[in-house]
Amino acid sequence: MTIRQLLETIKTNLPEADTELVELAYNFAAEAHAGQKRSTGDEYIEHCLHTANTLAELKMPLPIIIAGILHDVPEDTSRTLEDIKKNFGADVAKMVEGITKLGRIKYRGIDRYVENLRKMFVAMAEDIRVIVIKFADRLHNLQTLYALPADKQKRIALETLEIYAPIANRLGIGELQGRLEDAAFKYAYPDEFAATEAMIKSSFPQKKKTLANMIRKIKTRLDKDSVNCHEIYGRTKHYYSFYRKLLKYNRDVKQIYDLVAMRIIVENVPDCYAALGIVHGLWRPIRGRIKDYIAQPKPNGYQSLHTAVFGDDQEIVEIQIRTQKMHEQAELGIAAHWQYKEDGKISKKELEWVQELADWLKNIQDNNQFMEGAKIDVFQNRIFVFTPQGDVIDLPDGATPIDFAYHIHTEIGNKCSQAMVNTEVVPLDRKLKNGDVVQIVTDKNRKGPSTDWLDFVKTRTARSHIDNYKNKNWTKFLPKFKK
Ligand code: MN
């Protein structure tokens, strides 16, 4: 990769940008890293350019791209953060400082995992833009992983799948999540990767033909009904997400509808619903597969209409319909706003959970105990359920009404006596599903939580409240002796 190629990418994705500072950053970094080589044998500056190029492809604003070029300068060269600040300003220097602080982690095993997370979340809480640069950096490191010894390959790949990708997912940066996962998959699970690749490659040509025909039919109808359509295209699933789905359905490929899928990008929200109507007029939709994430967005902000239809050639095809803006949100998540807002600041509410986790990680004493909470809370798939007032509550997959109750308020958890899901009374250990409306009935005479709840609660919040109560009132839990 050359500076010319990077400038080309910037021109395509950010036509308005003044790239003079990019060239200066390149010269500065190239000089600082002069003589340094990557383990692939390439000049070190290659890595800086690739990192910046990924950021440009994601349409990140210029200061982030510049910080991407400079990200390894303070750690690996004689140039300092002060030098960067003098030449490129405080904002760029602050981002580079964030990346440098993430640094290299020397621990092993579980301590390494926790230290990694701790650093990531502290950096994110300070400046969320840093994490996107780190993702771009990691992506290029994965792409050049072939040059490293096998044990390092495996470690870096697993770390990506267990830490980086789930954070990208949680931030809604779907595009980077998919790229990171696919690049890491090959090294983390080579056999599974090969099998998945073969499966996708063998069935794709036929499906591609079917899709092309279906796309033609939809286009004709959209035009006829003057629905303003920007783009329709077929796409394969990312390998790793396909593999995960395969595991979910006990490796039965037939159950996976969206091996190939279609995406329709239209002008506005009414066009989305009009397009959905057209699709359902052409092919019969599959019951239970129509999802309106426009009216009910996912907790990470994702919006789209989803459906799956019995399409041509007996193929089941999944279709996503969205506006351009929703599309950017889906690919870039939290980073989508940065194209419009210069300072990269996002609302407090969006970042609440990051700050919460950063604080909690700073204080954690026992790494082993920590693992249980973190893996469950952040790194599982999330579901979203509703209060009777229609507020969205974001919980980990498998959460129960007790988790919901503690999420609302400690006292509601402690005094919970009954739960209603969609107007039906359910057991307190019922696993909640996406879209459930949950109502908690409390009993003010209730003394406190039941320790049995520890057997099924999923969230760290619920568990720690129940534990706390138990510890404070420990005498109650002593075995009762006969007098
Ligand atoms: Mn780097």
C-alpha cells in the first residue's frame, strides 16, 4: 500500500476532505519508522497505511485517519507524543495517546484476558474513537498473521474472537466485526474454517443465479410503484457468523435460511414499508420471520425491516430493507455519527454501559470471579424486552424476569413475587425472548430475594444484589437446628 492509494480511498469516501495533513502525517510517520520492518519483511509504514486505509473505507473523519497513520509512533520510535501534539494538534495526539496506553500486554491466561478488557474499556470511556483505530490496527495484524509463529497466531486470533469482535458487536460496528471475525476464524479454528468455506463456496453459484432473477423482478415492481430505490444486491454471509449459526442449529445447513441474503436500500421510511409490501406480493413470507426493527430498533441502534420468503427455485431468501442512513448505522454503529459530528462525542446514554464497565473493571479484585460476570454480561448476545410503558430494556440472552426486575431497580428485584410476560403469569426462571413485554409484581411484605434465584439469574447485577443480600443477612441462611 502506498500513500497514493490511501489518498485515493480518502477521495472516494470523503470527497470534501483536505488531505494535506494526511500527507504530512505520512511523511512524519515514514521518517520516524524508517528502517523498521514488519515480520512479513515489509516496511513498517505499510502497517500504518493499511490501518489508516481501513479507517478511510469506513468513512471516518480525517483526524481519526491521521491518528491511524501515527498510532505506533510514540511506542516504537524516538518521536514523542509531544512531537505529535506540536505537529498535528491536541485532538490527534489524544487519540494516539489512547492507543499507546492500550499498548502491549504481558500477562498470560486469564490475567491477560482481564487486563486486555480493562485497558480497552478504560480507553473507550476516555475516547471511544480510540477503539475504532485499535480495530483497524488489529485487522491488519490479522491480515499479516501468516508471518508469525503458530502459537502467536492462535493467541491473537482467539483474542480477536473473544474480546475485539464482541466489543465491535456491542458498539454496533457490524462491518468491522465481520471483517475481524473472518480474518481471525482461519487461525483460531482452521478445520472449521475450511469446512465453512467449502460449504459456502459450493452452494453459492446456484443461489447467486436465483438472487439475480429475484432482484430483477423486485426492481421492475419498485419502478412501477415509484418506490425510490438506491440499491439492491445479494450478499453471502460472513464466514464466522455463518459458522456460529451452524452451531446453533446443530450443524443442519437446511435450517439456515440466510446463507445468501438480499439487501434493499431505499430513500425513506415509507419506501421501506412499500418495498416490503412488494416483496410479500411477489413471494410468500415465512411465518415468524418478519421483523420490524424500524419501529423497534435493537439496543445498539440497529434499524431495518427483515423478512424471509419462499423465493424462486425453492430457495428461501432473507431480505433486509433499510434507508441509506440506517445502512450506515448498521455498518458503523456508534461510529456512524462521527461523519456528521466533528468531535466524535456521542451521547452519555449511549456510552453509559462503557463507563459502567470501565469503573467496574478498575475495581475488580479477583480475576477468576470476574470472568463469570463479564463473559455473560457483555459478550453474550443481547435481547431486548419492554416494560409495560414501552421502554426498551437490554439484557443478555437467557435473562429471566428476575434479571429484568433487578435491572429496573434493586428493590423491585428484592421484592419480586410474580412475573407477567405478555399478560401471562410465568415462572420466575422463564427465559425471556426478544420483544417480550415484562411486568413485575412486587410484594411489599417480602423480606428479600430467594437464594434459589442464583441458580438461574444471568446478569451480574442480579447476582451481586442477591449475593449482597445473602451476605448481609447470612444468619437467616444457616441450617435450622432443632431445639
Ligand atoms: Mn499497530
